[in-house]
Amino acid sequence: MFTITLRLLPYFKGFCSSAELYLLFVYMKCRFSLSYRDLEEMIHMRGAKIDHSTLQRWVIKFIPLIDQEVRKRKRPVGSSWIMDAIYVKLNGKWIYLYRAVDRYGDTVDFFLSECRDKSAALSFFRKAIKDNNTPYKVVVDKSGSNKAALDALNTEIGQDQKIQIFQNKYLNNRVEQDHRFIKKRIKPMLGFKSFHSANITITGIENIRIIQKGQLIGSKKQVSTFENFAKLMAA
């Protein structure tokens, strides 16, 4: 077990168990390929009885807290980005998760959208630039909407900050490989029931992946992902 900082305890006001217990189950959900019923069974094996719907409420409640702490301590990424989108099922329909990594494979940012068009791509790039630096180069696939979004961005920024755009489906292998880790976590969920739930759950999965990559200031690559997570929540 680990101990979280006193600074975060107000977020758990009104809950009957320890803050560490809630964060432990949220971590397990985001770190491993487990459904809520898998977690429910694991808890029953330890002599406790918690409904899977209660576990889901914990995830929705506490992932924004983890996201807040991760973004505070995330190291700057490189200025060469590789961007792509993957499909996520929502109520039998596909929605889109925009993702980007830098040339070293570090996560730049992510953005969930119901549409895959210029507006969605532009929202992703604005979010990524706000929380990171303006890239000097972005590699995208042959999607016209991604190119249109970058062209629109280039009209808004100074001449000396213009983003170089490369469209080549063979140059985005690094982000395609990184997608595997996110898809592996999402697959056991068999689709989401609401956009809000999907957005928060995927945020948690992406945050734990960022920790796993050692992208946080002060994290140590020679220790486990959980140890770095515990260190983050204790800081």
C-alpha cells in the first residue's frame, strides 16, 4: 500500500474508506486489461464486496485528479510530432481518439471526439500546443482533415513558428505501435455507454501509460509503474 499527500485528501471527503484504496482500484483499472466485473471478482477474493457499478463511479470520480497531477509533472516533449486517430466504440457507433507522440515515442497529448473532421483535428492540436510546445514538424496520414487543421493553425501563428507538415502513412509507424497499448486496455470494455465515461476512462489509461513511459519529472525508469504512480500521488 502507499500513502497519498495530505494536499489531496479533501478530494476524498465524504468517502468511508481510505483514499489509497480508491486510487489503487482506479490504477488497476487503467493499468491492466480488466473489466469492472474482473475487478469486482478480485475484490471478492480478498473478502470484500463492492459492486462493479460502484467501481465505475470511483473511476469517473478520481481519474480527473490523477490527470491533474500528471499534467503538472509531465516533462516537455520533443518538437517533432507524429499524430494519428484510432476508433473507439460508443453505443455501437465509432468515435475517434486523436493521439500524438514525439520522435522518441513519448505521449504528446490525446483528444476524444465524436467526429473525425477538420474541427476535431484542430481542437486536438490546440489542446496539445496549449499543454506542450508548438512543434516544428508534424507527421500525419493522408487524411485531408488533419492537413486542413494544420494549415489553419499555420495561418494563426507567426512566420517563424510555421509547422512543417508531412503526409505519409508509412512515417507514422511509431504512433501506430503506441496505439497497441491503449487498444489493449479498451478491448475488454466492449464499448462505452456514454461519451463522458469514455473520455474520462481513456484519460486515465493514457495517464498511466505516460507514467509507464517515465515521462514525469522525478520518475525513475528502473522502478515499477506502480512505484512511480505512488510517488506521484504522495508528492
